[in-house]
Amino acid sequence: MSQSKREQVVSHLRYIRQELREMHQGVLDDGMLPEAGEIRGVLAQMEALHELLEGKTSKKSKAEAS
């Protein structure tokens, strides 16, 4: 994995972990689940991370299938 890609992955993971910590703390403090928009935001970040990690693999698989 290239250094810049590694830095992007680390950045995505830090953001996701922070968002999940905040959601968890909100559940502990208030006993309420996070809003749907907050969850969608974290899921979007996780999807972006997945695409970043799997991008080359997906492209190779499509090229091999042709």
C-alpha cells in the first residue's frame, strides 16, 4: 500500500472512530440512539474507506472478467 493511500486510510479510520465514540457517549449519557443522518454519515465514510481499499481489486476483477 502506498504511503498516501495508507494516510488516507488512517484518516478515514480516525474520523469513523471519533464519530462512533461520540455516538456511543450519547447513548450512554442520554439513553437515546443517534439520529439516522449521523448513522448514514458514518456508513458513508465506511463505504468510502471500503472503496479506497478495494478500488484496485475491483478494477482488476472487472478487467479479468472481460
